[in-house]
Amino acid sequence: MELIGEVKLLGDGYAGGFSCGMSMCSSDTFWGLKKTGSADTGKERLDTYEDDRHHILKVHEKEDNAAKRVFAEFVNGSDKEAVLEMIASFALSGVKADKIHRLLSFWSAEGKLRTETIEDLHLEKSWNGCSTRVFKFGNVGSMPVRKYFPFVALENSESGHIVGILMGLASSWQIEVSCKKTQEFLVMGGIADRDFGHWIKKLAPGESFITPDAIIAEGSSLEEVCDKLVKAQHPDISPVDDHMGIMFNEYCTSWGNPTIDSIRKQADVLEGKGIQYFVIDSGWYGLKNDWAESVGNWEVNRDIFPNGMKEAADYIRSKGMIPGLWYEMEVVGPHSPYFDKTEYLLKKDGYPLTVAGRRFWDMENPWVIEHLSEKVIKHLKDCGFGYIKVDYNDSIGIGCDGGDSLGEALFTKVQGTRKFFKKMKEEIPDLVIENCSSGGHRLVYSMMEIASQASFSDAHETKAIPLIAANVHRVIRPDQTQVWAVLRKDDDRTRLEYSLINTFFGRMCLSGDIYDLADWQWDIVKAGMEFYDKAKDIIKYGTTTLQQYTTNSYNNPTGNQLYVRKWQDKELVLFHRFADSSDNTYVIPEGKRVLAEFGRAESDFSANAMIIGT
């Protein structure tokens, strides 16, 4: 297995093997590049290639914990414009594998593991090696975790070796697995190319382009490989958010209809209960009961918050919690005064880009950045909010006007969003940022590394929460994974325990009928919070050693799920029963004992959590 470079320039010939239109790999551009240098410091490697036209391709590889960060750099050293049609962030040749693992994802159904053989994917090489076999997948748009995560792992069952690759692109991306003359594979990925994502990039003489990076890890199990991919991520977690504090979000309490009275009522109930954050979700702005169509109108609704949001933030702080506020800052709705300010909005083919009634700010426009700095950053500062939930509820699609191509413009506009995230942190250093996109549509590490937390999903009250929460561990850090327990006044003990144990996969977030819970229900919640406090270090620092379940359905899960995470001499064991389940609870290893326990897995849709150790 060898890390190489893959690039395709406009005007150069495509590869044969019946692959044109499916793949841009192995083009005349690629074959014209010759290695001219290699430098290796042990922690960092750089291979340099150049062609007769003085086009230079540099392939960078850096050690990052037990993984590698790789990216490519193209330099136009010629005296003519060079136009990129494809450039890979990573390209691995000579990969031996008989199984391919991917993570499927849709709204409220993120992270589902799919394992297929090369026969399933029709990737057996042709009988004489003249036909290229290509399997290509990815995402087009500004919701990068839609249909798939930008992840692939290739397994060689004979040797037990697995190589996994994770990309962090927050815009259109692709991953491609191909073979031709042998059964060894070329695996590459990066920005979605001209064929797949309508992307080209023009470079004048002397200009260069650096790709987003990718993380590569190797191991003998999928759990080991994914743990290395996740531990190579380095999030900018706020200093006030380094101990996995519990939060409350009122969305599943008010369903987008908060008022100053409801905020006071909820804060009174939560005072002294160990909650660090109280987040006011959508509906505080614009027109009453119109949270979706009023986005972009960040004027406080004075009918429901007559004295503005500072009164609410101050009240929350008086109850010992950090106040948070919801924004969907990149878009404007039809009831926003900016819906027709088209000079500041994204366009496609000259028309305002409109998706489900929403339009999109141009996040590279200086006026837009100044406007959002006033409406978002200054508002947070003036009111004393210490937490922002950034939501994003639809995709731009293939791209927009304003760049060398639709796909290139999409890429740069999304980079503009990332810059604004960083600007928020620069101006409010302690700000806790929650990365949300209708739940989990932006669970990529380029977004996670500039945020403290993420909404793992919008599956707030579904039975599949433990499946989703465990599966997304393969690609993001558990200590950034915000999992909700929606508490209802009609919940019995079993349902309360099931909901609370779900949060032990990551960061605990409460919502629901908190002011209608009886004392006995609050006692169960308190016990769950106490267990969470004991489990936090295992969640944050541990390694997942076992993740198994017997169901293939998220909507109607059956059987059981067992999850084990280990740190030092302790293990966190989470056992969930679904429909038609069994009582095959975890067998405690010899020499270990139960240090803490919460919940009882006595029936279908019940759960048990244990911390075991010596």
C-alpha cells in the first residue's frame, strides 16, 4: 500500500478501461508526473512530482497520534493557466481488501454501518484486466453528512488488516475505489470532481491550491481503526466546556415557542440540579409561532420577550446556569426583511438560490459578515450569552455562482462559514459553540474542530437513539456528541432510564416536560445524572472495545445492543433491549466488580448501564 498523488488537468486525456465519466484517475496528467524528490523526518513526509510543463504536485503526510493527516498541494509552475478538474486529498494504491465498510446517513438516521464484499459491489477485476472497475460515492451540497459520512474502511479478511480513511470536507466530497489489472485497489478521495460535483479550479502561473486534509489509520479491527481516526481530531473546545457539563435545551419543551415566562418557569425548576447550560432554541425572534420562516430576522419578538433577550439570559445566570441561544445564521426565510436583498444572497445561474423557502447569505460578502457580526456576535455579547447553537436546515446543492465553477464556489462559501465560526470564538473566547445541522448533517471534523459540541441527531424521542449515538462514535469524539434525553410527564421508570442511558454515549442534554415531572421521576433523573458524572472520564478519554447489535432497522429495532468503552482500569457497559429482545446481559470478567449501576434491563425497550473495575 502506497500513498500517491492523483490530479487531472483540463485538456489532458482521460484514462481508458471504460472509466471516462466514472473516474478521473490515471489520466494523462497523472502519468506525466514524475517523482522529483522525497523528504522524510519520521513525523512528516513530503513527496514531490513534476511534469514537463512544470506543474508540481506535492503529497504531504504527517503523523497525528496513531493516525496520519494527508493532503496535496498543486503548484502551477508553468507560464500558462492551469485548470484543475480533480485533485485528491489522498490516494492509496495497492490496497488489498475483500470487504468495504461505509457509514450511511439520513436525517435522524445517522451513522448506520454498511459492510459489503467486493463481490457485492461488483469490484472483481475483469478476466483480462482491460476494464476498470469503479465504485464511487459521496455527497453533493453543503450538508456533508447526507446519505453517507465521508468515511471508508477496507478490510483484508485473510491478513486481518483494515485501513480506514475519514475526510472533513464540509462541502461536496467523493471517495472512489477502483481496480483494473490486478485485484489490488486504488482508493482516493477529496473535493467532488468536475464529473461528480461540478468542480474546476483555475490557477494562474505561480498560483497554487492546497486540498483539505484527510485522516488515515490502520489496525486489526474496525473499532481500533475508528478510535485512531477520532483521536486524531483536535477540537477547539471552550475552556468552560472541558468537563462535559450537562445541558438543558427547551426545544422539546416549547417546540419553537419560548417566552420569557416559560424560560423563567423552566429555570426555576432546574436551579440547583447540576445543569451547566440552559439553551433557548428557535422561536425567540421574528414573528410569533413562525420560527422557520422568520429565520434571518434576528429582531427579538417583543410580544414574547418584551424586555429583550438580556432579561432571559440574566435570569438563567441568576439560577446558576450559562445561557445559550439558537441561530440559523447562514440563511434568510421569506418572513425576513432580507429575503429580497439579492445582492447579498447566493445565486445560481443568476437567480436567487432558494430551497424550501430559504435563501442563503453569501458568507464571503463583507457586508454579510458585518451584518451577522452585529446581529449574532454583538447580540450574544450584549445579552451575556455564553453558548450558541448554530443550526443549518437545508443544503445549497451542487453549488452557486461566483467561482470558477458551481462546485468551487460552494467550497469557498462553506469556507466562509467556517471563518465566521472562528470569528465568533475570537471575539468571545469562552463561547461554547454547538454544531447542528438538522441534527447531524454537519458531523465532519472540519466543523467539529471549530466547535465544542455537536447535535448527534434530531432523533430526540425515537427508540433508535442508542444505535445512532453508538454508530457516530466511529467518526466524531464522544465528548463532543450531544445526546438528548427528552423527559415526559407520562414516562414510567423504564422509559426514563432508557432515555437517560442513551446520553451516556456522549454529552447529556435534557429536554421535555421538566416542570411536570413528579418527585419520583426527578429522583430517577438525579440518579442518572450522578451515574453520568462517574462515567464522564471513560466517555471522554476511553477507547471503544465492543460495539455490537442484532438489528438492521433504525425505525423498528429488534434484539439487543451491547457497547463497552474502556479507560484505565474501568469499563463503561451500556446494554439496550429492543423489541423481541433477550436478557443476555454483559458477563462481568473475572476479577472485576460493579462500581456503579443505573437502570434495569428487564423487558423490551429497557436498558442497563454499569461501570465495572477492580
